[in-house]
Amino acid sequence: MRSMANRQSRCLRLVFATRNEGKVAELTALLKETCWAPERLPPSFGNYEETGETFADNARGKALFASAQLSSPVLADDSGLEIDALGGEPGVRSARYIDESLSQEERNKAVLDKLSDTPVELRTAHFFCHLALALDNDIVHETTGRCSGSIGLAPRGNQGFGYDSIFIVPNLGLTFAEIRLEDKSAQSHRGAAMRAMVEFLGRWPPN
């Protein structure tokens, strides 16, 4: 018990600049064995308008927006799905695809409808994640992750969030929504980006 208390007392705060509970869960799990203590944004914190043309643009913008108002290091994520047969859609608009008022279930259905005449071999897709770490209104470090797979014919599974239920991981034959969080992190774009970020965080304690 004493060693655990000592470890917790040495933990450093790291604020996640996201309100997406799925992302919070994944990022928190990947920090579990580090000296960093993840925290959510304060409830009263304002929203950042994502206007960037790339995932990197949006991640940097969110990190700097939060860092300008907080004294702790801030980690921001922007991620999304690019489908080859749709010319890279939904891309940076993944969370707002088609219409911002739609539910994620409706977005998934819209994607499947658009691909209804697309053969299985041409339903290739890629998840991307860009992470930006900021402190004192300055970008300290950035990492990226990518995961390639395909879009299924129908949603499968009830784990995960976003487009997880329609994205099939090739070596598993399962969607991200059909596997456990730890298994998803071992395969996913966010897991790859976060492992690279954790490696940096291990040698970068702020003064």
C-alpha cells in the first residue's frame, strides 16, 4: 500500500483535451503503467471548433486552445476514418460526417449505404490518429498512428465507439466493436500513436 501511495504522489497531471468518453477510456488505459495521472477537461471548459484540413491541424489546435487556459500538460487527439472507395471520406469530418445532427448509428448506416454497390475487395479503409502534446501554449511533441482494414457489410459488435462496428481488422476478421479494449489498443491507430507518446512521456517529465 505504501509503494502505491508513493507512486500516486509522484504522478504528474496530464489533461486530455477531449469530451469523447471512448477516447478517454482508451488513452487512460494506455497510461495505466506510467507516472502520468490523466484528467478530463473541466466541465465549464469551452469547445474548440475543428476547422483544420488535416488531423494534425485539429490536434494541434485543440492542444493549444486548452494549453492557453491550463497550467498542466495537455494531450489532444484528432482521428478519423478514410475510405478509399469514397475518395477518403469521411476523413477529418468523421465526427460530423453528412450532418452534425446525425447519431453515430445514422452515420454508420450512411457509409454502408454509400458502399452498397462496392465489392468486398474494394471496401478498404484506414483509421488515422494524430496526438499533440502541449505545455505553456507550445507544442512539445506529436505522434501519429494508422490502422488499415476494410468496411463490413453491416455493423457488428457493441464495444467501442464511432465507426468501430463497421471497421474490420484484417488479421482478426473482427470489427473493433467485437474485441476487448486491450485487444483493440494493440491493433488500433490510437494505440500506435499513444504508445509512441508514452515512450516520449517516459523521458519528459516537465520541470
